Amino acid sequence: MIRDHVALPETWLEEDAALVDGAASARALPGGETSIRYDVIGRSEEGRPIRALTAGNGPRRMSLIAGAHADEPAGPTTLRALVAAILTRSGAFSELFREWTLHIVPHVNPDGEARNAAWRDAWPNVEAYLRRVIREKPGRDVEFGYPDMRPENRVVAAYLRANGPFHGHASLHGMGFSDGAMLLIDKHWGYRTEHLQHVFVRAAAEHGLELHDHNRKGEKGFFRIAQGFTTTPEGAAMRTWFRSRGDEPSALLFRDSSMEYVRSLGGDPLCVVTELPLFLIEGPRDPELPTSYLAFRERLPEIRLGLEKGWDMAALWQEFGLAPVPVRAAVDIHLRVIEAMTAYPNSNRTT
């Protein structure tokens, strides 16, 4: 199992010299069993390196990316932990690499990561998060910028194009606040992923997370599959939604998502998006409607104003039962999703 060989971190992992140095020794491995490369594949808008790991000799190809929304560090931390494990203990993954070749971009948005460093350094301080978090708006959103909206999109798209088509693709995401975990699954695969859904539900429960269940009834292309599961986002659906409201300027801010781009490369890839909260909200919920989450979201302007004015927010945190989700829990759930994806279609599993 993949996660058996990955050290679960207690805090967010940053790109560091030790990890990059490890790539040189990995590339120097004898050419026999496993092909491993960890390279700079391009540069961000501000010149930061974007790195990718290609590992394995298997006929099935999976792409794993994270960091499109730079205020969501659990995905990049997961992929950095996985990359570090592969670079230092490649033999432990030999069985996986006989069936699969992994193409991993741990962070597709390093400039955004740098801008969010202040609150990550203060983790798990919720007030630091709310004061310092920075998220790109539509038109700058890397997830909806494929293939060429930003330099980062061009770099990652070129890497994916050179290595596709793919059998699986995961874009690891998160939520600042939520009442539980959610997994988004490609609309072509919803009915074929009972095993993956079961793994996700069990993994979340083991870490004390319920499922975030919000039936948006097709709004912006999100259709409910089951409790805690919806379809993956699509730029085409976003554009249609805004155009149906006569908002052409907003529609033009959305290109394709990474999932749409990977599917455009051919084949029938299983594409998923993870959505794990940084801070868990407790409270009542209704079927298909996350009541407490929506109430908290409605009060966010008031909360931000209170922080600006120096109000004591302890009572409000208590009202919503806010608690940070441990980093190791988020990484473990992500790894279980990746692990479960390797069952498709390698085992021809459809349930």
C-alpha cells in the first residue's frame, strides 16, 4: 500500500534543498528496475521553479497535481511527502511501478504558496489564517486556466501533454472551513467508483470527519452523486452558468479545468478532486444541506470585521466548534484516495 511507505507529516511541508538534492541520486539509480526523474519543468510567473516527478515503468499513467488554489496546502504537502518517499525508498514502490507510471507536480502555483506563508507559519491559528490568507480570483485561478491562461498553466499543460494520455488524474484541493470532507468525481466515472467512495468514507470517518454534503443541483456544473460526492468542476459548465445570467465578462474568466484538459488528451481517465477542510465546523446539518457551514460562511464578513477591530472572537469560535484538521489526517486521506485510484482500471474493478 502506498501510504505504508510514506511518513505522515505533522505540519505543512515546503519545498526544501534536501528534497531537491535527493533527486540527483534518484536519477543516478541503475537503469534496471524503476525509472525516476525529478526535474524542473518550467518557471512560475515570478520565476519560481515548478518541479515534477516521473516515476515507474508501468503501462498505466496517473497524473497527480496540487496547489492550484494556493491557500490549500494539504495537497502539496501530500505530494511532497509522496515524492520524498519515492526518492528515498523507491524499492518499496516496485510493485506499484510495474503497473503504473506516476507523473507528480507537487505544487503548480509556487508564487501563491509564497504569499500564503504567513498564516501557514502560524498554523493552526485560525485568526492568522483569516487575516493573512490570499486566494486568486477567477481570471487568475490556476485550476481554471488550462491550457494557457498563466505561465504555470502552460508549463503543467506541456508536461501533461508530453506524458498523456492518462488512466487517472487527481487535482488535490481543500476548503478553508467545512463540516466535513468531500470528493468530486468525473461525471463519466460516478457510477463506476463504489470502491473509491467506500475508501473515502472510511478514511474520513477514521479521522473523525463526516462528509460535506451540499446538493447544488447542477449550479456551475456541480451535480450530486451521493452523500459527500459530487461531479468535478468544469470550465465549460462555469461559462454556461454565467452566460445563462447574461454575465459574459465573468464567463470569459474561466478556461478549462485540469480535469477537462487531461480528458482532452484522450482515453477515459478517472479524474477526481479532493476537498478536505483546514478547519472543521461543528453543528446541525440537514440532508443535502450543510446548515452550519452555510451559517458560518454568511457570517464571514462580520468575522473579518471583528478581527480588524480587535474583538475577542473566542465565543464565536466556540459557537461553531471550530477545530483544525490535523495535517497528518489530511495527508492520510489524500494518500488513500490515490491508492484507491490505482485499482481502476488496473483491476478492471467497476464496483
